[in-house]
Amino acid sequence: MRVSILPIVFAVLGLVFSNCSGDIKDIPLKGCSKISGMPGPEDLAIDREAGLLYVSSHERRIKDQEGKIFFLDLNSSKLEPKLLETEYPKNFRPHGMSLLNQNGKYRLYVISHITLYKEHSIEVFERTEKPSANSKAGKWKHVQTLQDPLVTSPNDLSVASENEIFVSNDHGEGGFMLYLFHDLFRMKRSEIAYYDGKSWASLGNPVSLGNGILYVKRPDGKEILYRSSFNEGTVLKFDIKRENGKIVLGEPKSILLGSGPDNLEIDEKGNIFTVTHPSVMKFLRHASNAESHSPTKIFSISPDDSIKEIFSNSGELISAGSTALTYKERVYIAQVFNDFILQCQL
């Protein structure tokens, strides 16, 4: 989730946002520990074959700070973040991220906010050498920058192939003040942008504060697109149809969580994991003050759309969680601001 901060925000948002939760019922996970050293580790992507976790890192509390990509070897006895050595583009401020393995060719697609609220891009990194004992993540090269007017305010993306990218915008066109106006009145302005390898198109379906997005192809060949609709506290589920070579989204099914969902990840059994923000006001306070806690919840959504709350914390353990990704009976929980990932037993 991306944050908008001005002195007036706290006053005006308090008038319109209702999900300023009271006490949060604690639902703990066992064996939790912190993996520190990555400021603002907002999104995660995993190479399950190699056991490598990639982390989108950006210190959002410091103005004009640039970011980096880190990685973790999850099969190591000591989990230490390592910087992904590559040539980063200028003004790289990473946000949502998606890892593609297409016939053994690995690419990382990363949203970057070149100029906050004004200019955005999708930066593409390609692995040019496989992992080795001397280079756990292999070697990577920046190979492409994608930009388009339809990518108005990208929050997250999901890459199905080199020629198919789904982008969830969290706002429509405009700058900070227009974003704030739309947020205040919960105006549905954030659409889905789609790239077919040649050109961009809008898939429509605007919501108020779009967030995570996830393309899934089920074993039976059925294609589904999931998208977080933050202000509605729901995850939208679209059946994907292909007509005359074009993508058409069916009518969405709303999976109600009652709490603003952030990023979406899928496990090896086909379950979707999403982290939610129960309180907008506490999130905004935490954005400017690391000591002010913001609650975090995690839900799993099964292939039949049933939901289960698997984790809930008032913010003492982790604040403003953003992504939950599983690997070998453990869950790795990212967050928007503070400098660590939380790992716990499932």
C-alpha cells in the first residue's frame, strides 16, 4: 500500500473513514522472529524452485529516498538479507513486484514511483546467470522500462507472461490533492491496466483505492484475476475470458473481509493469502511515527472462496503488514514502513 501524507490528512480522513477499529482480537502464530535490515519491505516475490525470496525495499519516511531489491535464501540456516546487485534505474522507488519464470527465463517486474504522485514506471530486471555458490541469486540486468498513461498510479502488478501484465492502479489520473479528494468521497477511479506485449488497454472495473492484484491459472485451465478493493474491504474475483484475442473480465464476485486488503499471494495448494489494514487512521499515524502501532490481519482464501483469518495483531509484533507469502510451513510477512520481515510457523 502506498501512503499519502500531508498535515491535513489526519483531520479530514477521520471524518470519512469508518474502519478505525477498536481493540484487535489477537490471533497469534507460533515461532515468530524478525528478519531485519530492509527498510519498508512492502512486497515479496518467491522463486520456489531455488528457495529465494525477493523483497521490494523503500524507506518511505525519508523524502526523496531511493530504494533497492533485496533477497533471502530461505534454505539457509541463517537468514540474512542480501542486496540484489544490478544497475538500478534513476529515481528507483520500488513498490509492487512480480517474478516471472517462463521456460527457465527469470524476470522481475517492479513498480517504481519515479516522482511521487506524478510519474511511474514498471522496471524489468532479467536474470542473466543462474544462482551459484558465489552468487546465490545469480546475476541480474535491468532490461526494460514500461510506461503508459493508463498506468495512472500503480500499486501492484501480476505478470502472466512476458506479453501479459495486469496492473492495479490505486488512483486515477491527477496529483496528490485530486487523489485525496477521490479518497475522501470514496470515488471509484482506480482501474486495471493491461499490457499485451505491444500496447496497453484498460480493463475498467474501477474501485476506490485499488490494491493487490493476482493472476491465477487453475489446474483445469480456468483463468482468474483477483484484485483487492481497499475501501470496500473486499477481494474481487474475476473470471477471465478470451474473445477474439482480447481479454474480457466477467462480473466480479466480492469476497468480503471487512478490512482493507493489501497484496495478494498464492501458495502451492492454490490458497490466496492477503494482509489487511483494519484501521486507516492508525495506519496513517504509523506512517509518520514508527512507535505508533498499526494493526495487521492475514486471511487465507481457498479455491472455493471460503475465508479464514489466520493472524491478527494490534501492531506490537508487526505494524502495517502488506504481504504474506508461504514457503515450507512458514509464512513471511512484509510491511510498508519498518525495516524487517516477520517469519512465523503456519
